[in-house]
Amino acid sequence: MKLKSASTVLSIRFHRIAPLCIVALLVLGALFTLPTNTLAETAEEIAARIATQNAKIAQLEKEIAEYERQLVVIGSAKSTLESEVKRIDVSRKKIGTDISVTENRITEASLEIKELGGEISQKEKSINAGKEAVNLAFQNIYKIGETTLVEHLLTANGLENAWTTADRERIVQEKLRAQIDNLLDTKQELTLDLTETQKKQNQLKNLKRELANQKLVLDQNRKEQANLLADTKNKESEFQTLLAEKQAAKLEFEKQLGDYEAALQFNLDPTSIPKAGSGVLSFPVDSAFMAKCKDRYSTFKNNYCITQYYGNTSFAQSGAYNGKDHNGIDFGTPTGTKIVSALPGEVTATGNTDAYKGCYSYGKWVLVKHTNGLSTLYAHLSVISVTKGEAVSRGGLIGYSGKTGYATGPHLHFTLYVSDAVKVVRYGDVKAKTNCANATIPVAPTDAYLDPLKYL
């Protein structure tokens, strides 16, 4: 038998272990190690704290539901100075509880991030232990590989030792493959934990933004009460006079606007927008609030907390809009309710007609243009949470409901337009003599208004 050269023997050894070496090195190269978190609390302790936070949130949400019930009762009563002050007081309590819920959710999210950090730390330790096991397996393969099969055959018990060595090598290689598979699985789990942590961090960021907005709502509520008491001098007669003046100014504004929009020319191309009944819109009010509307059927006579429909409603027939149709739908929402985008889109404009004394219109409003030929308006907000040009997702926060502009009670006015026809104008360019001269508002030809319920 002709023995192979030393270089040939080395080549045999290399080719035998090379595939496993390459695979293992690739795996080790793909694995990464994050700074290990030192946790003062155990996973069980963190989980217990999260459960406590959930219990607090559930109790606070019950309190909010009770405040909302009280506000519905107050809103259904005749508008008097006493009832208005009471409404504002209950609203303040409700908003304060909203803030408490958000603060508890911030704590909960922080704990969940901490909990995930502990899991990441454990997986890092597993990866490090796995690396050591792989290194040990390599060392064993290398030792076995130092002696070739031919060399074993030349020893006294060559054949027996050769089979024993081959079996040992097979076992080590199988263990190495198993360890590499475990490392890959652990890496995948670690990646998922990192992704979940990022989600929780984004949630925490959004909750902090919500908290800041809710505090603005609370400030607006306090300012509203201060203005009310200053304007009425705490007298019922002054309050009723103020209501009458606001109503007259609103009717005059709506007459001017209605005449202007009726004169605008517009021919709708039905193919440029979705078909009625297509259900392309989502409800523009926070889903948690909408879920409670079925329980309030006896008050609203519908399952959606709608206080006024689109078109020639009974309220419109009473002369509320100078004989014109109601150009949207109204949702009865307590001050501070989250208002969300009905579709993905871009914020076309925002405005605040209350910035101009005696301009009783939409108050704080947001106009969003969508990609399907539709635009939506959200009006009477207490706080606006978006800016012009900002992209919003379906269900993305627009602002918080309120009673800005002219409104008999807190609600969301929701209008649906054909995008090609709606534009934002300075009202002074429409009517020279008006309290709203410098206010900007969306206007559209009468035929460019659509019934939102046909698209919800």
C-alpha cells in the first residue's frame, strides 16, 4: 500500500471538517451580543407589578365610564349656566382620570420593556454558553482529525481504533450541528425580543405624547370655565344672552358661507371616488369610545353615538342652517375623547376660528386628504395633535374632541368632501364684512359634500 503524502493527509483532514467549520463560523459571525442588563427585580416581580398596573387601569376606566355617563345626562338637559359649569367640572374630572390612565400605561410599558430586557439578557447568556460549546466541539474535531484513518490502520489495534475514532467524530459532529441549531434558534428569539422592545419603546413614546396632549386638554378646560364665568359674570341672564348672540353670529356666518358654496360650480366624476356603500372609512372616534356606544342606545337612538346625521335633518329643518342641509355628521363625544383619522392621508390644513372674536364656526379643525379622491374634516376640537403636511395612518391621532367654535355641547363634526373640489380659503376673501375675515376654513361646492355614513 502506498502511503499518501503529508500534504494529501492534511487535505483529507481539512475537507472532512471544513463544511462544519464554515457553517459554524458563519453562525458565530451572525450572532451579536448586546450589553447585559443588570436587573434588580426578578421576572416574577416585574410580572406582578405589570398585573397591578393593569388592575389600576381597569379601575380608572370604570371611573371614566361613569363620568361619561354623567356627561350624557348633563348634555341632554336644558343648557343653563349651572348645567354648563357642572359639565365643565365633570369634564375636568374625566380628563384628570384620562391622564391617570395614560400615566399608568406609561409605567406598564416601561415595566414590559424592563421585562423584555431580562429575557434578552438570558438569551445573551445562552448565546455565550453556546459559543463556548461550539469552540469545544471544534477542539475535539481537531484532535480527532490529527490522526488519519490510514494511520489508525497501521497501529496494533488499527481497525478497531479506526472505527472507534470515526464513531467519536460522528458523535461530536452531530453535537456540533445540534449546538449550532440551538444558537440559531436563540438568535431568532433574541431578534423577536428586540423587535418587541422597539414596539414597546414606540408605544411609550406615543403614550408620552398623549399625556402631553391630555394636559393641554385639561388646560383648555380650565380656560373654558374661566372665560365662561368672566363673560357671564356668573349670571343666568348673561349666559342666555351670550347663547343668543353666538347663535345669531353662527346663522349669519352659515348663510354667507352657504350662498358662496352654492354659487361654486362642480361636476362630480363618479369614477374619481369610491362607490357609496364601499365602507372605505373607519369611524373617526377612538375605538374604545365607540365600543361603548351600543350601551348608550337609549340616549342616542343609534349604536354610534351620533347626535345629528347628514343632510335635511330635523335640526336643519328647524332653521339651524338657514334652510341648508347639515354638511356632515356629529358624534356626541365628551371633551378629551381621542379623534382619529378615518383613512391614511396627509394633513392638508389646520385652523382655529376661535382665534377671531365673534367668529362662531368650526373652532379648531383639521382637514386630511386621502389617496382615493376623498378628504375628511374634523371640527370643534379642543386640541389639535397634527400639523400641516404630516402623514397620518388609519386610526392615527388627529386631536381631542371639544366644544370650540359654535357648539351646543362637546362633539365631533365630521365632514366628507370630494378632494378635487374642497379648498382652504381666508374667509375675508369670501365676504368683506365678517367677524371671520382672517380665519381660514375649508369650502366646497354644495355638490362636493358627501354623506359619511354611506362610506363608513
